[in-house]
Amino acid sequence: MKIIKNEKLIKRNNKLGLSSTIAGFVSLGACAYFLFQPIQNAESLTTARLTIWLATLFLGFIFSQIGMYMGNRWGRSPRPDELLDASLKGLPGDFSIYHFVAPAHHFLVGPAGVWVLLPYRQRGIVTYTKNRWRIGSGGFMQAYMSIFGQEGIGRPDLEAEHEIYSLQKILAKNLSEGEIPNVQAVLVFTHDLVEIQANDAPRPALKPKQLKDFMRQRAKERPITPTQLAAVKAALPE
């Protein structure tokens, strides 16, 4: 399997995430300083000092959230792209996986067709009910992490549609109508402590260890011709 990834973008966003995290700690430290000053000297509590305290609290929260968001995607090891590469290791050379070279962050092109890969690192029980993805039933710690340390699952259905559309748009610019294959999406839940209960979901939801066999099975269905596959790869960045 060939791996194509934008290393420059990964390094830049990793630095941005680290800088945001440091800025968050500095802001929260300043917030603590302005909070404890009035405790030692009540006369020091002024409107200006209260305004500064609120501003540093707000900035600390914003920078911390940005740092967490960027760190989960660009700084945490292994990163989502590394986990996907490892889970698909061993696929034949006619498969290519792309990371951060298009608006669709991760996608696989090969005899199985064109697949957008949507990695999620949340822990807990993943379900699909009443047309919505949910994650929960993890007890107190799950609720705590969802507020302070773990992002919500959001709307994977909308995210998949957006990334499929963005990738189809790129292919449409470079291919004739008959060469454009059907683009599909698969959700990949990478956390060790995740359980998936979504058999009725409109899109497959898998663990990393299931992904390679899934793609091999799809390749047997021959959803894309060799001519289409060559045209798609020629239209994408090397």
C-alpha cells in the first residue's frame, strides 16, 4: 500500500496545537493569580481587576479547547493517520491512502473503490438510534471526560457527506463523468475502550483491526474498474 501524506501540514498544526496548549496554561495561571489577590487583600478587588480575571479565564478556556482539538488530531501519538496506516498495513500495492492532501482528510483508493475514512478516538458505547450517532453509557468517568477531556461525537453522518462531496468535487474537476467512481465513507473508532452497537447505521462503523478485512471483502465485489482506478490516482496529488 502506498502512503501519501502532507507532512508539512502535520508539523505546522502540531506546533499550533502545542502553542495553544501553552497559551492556555499561561492564561489560566494568570487567572489564578488575579483570583487569589483579593483573598489576600479585599481592597484590591476592583472592576478593572475583575474584568482582567474574566478575560484571562475566557482566554484560558478558549486556548485549552483549541490545544485539545489540535493535539488530538495532530500531536497525539499515534495520530489518526498513523493508526489508519497501521490498520491497513499489508494491503496490496494497488491501494493508496491519502492524508491531509485534500479537504477530505483521510481516504483510501484501490480495488475496493474510493473510501473516505473518518477516525474517532472517543471511548464508550457507540450507538446509532433514531437517525443519530451517540456515545455514552460509560458511567461517571464517561460523563466527566465528555465535559473536560473528550470531544463529543458530533454528527458523523454530516461529516461523512461533507467529505464525500469535497472529494467528489475534486475528482469532477479532473475526470470525465464516466470515470468518476462512487465515493463512500466508513467510520473508524480507534480507542481501545470503545464498543460499537450500530448494525443499522447507514454507514459502516468499525474498529481498526476490522478495516483491512473490510476493504479486502469490498475489493472482491469489484466496485471500480482498473481504468477508473488509474484515472482516479492520476487526478490526485502524489
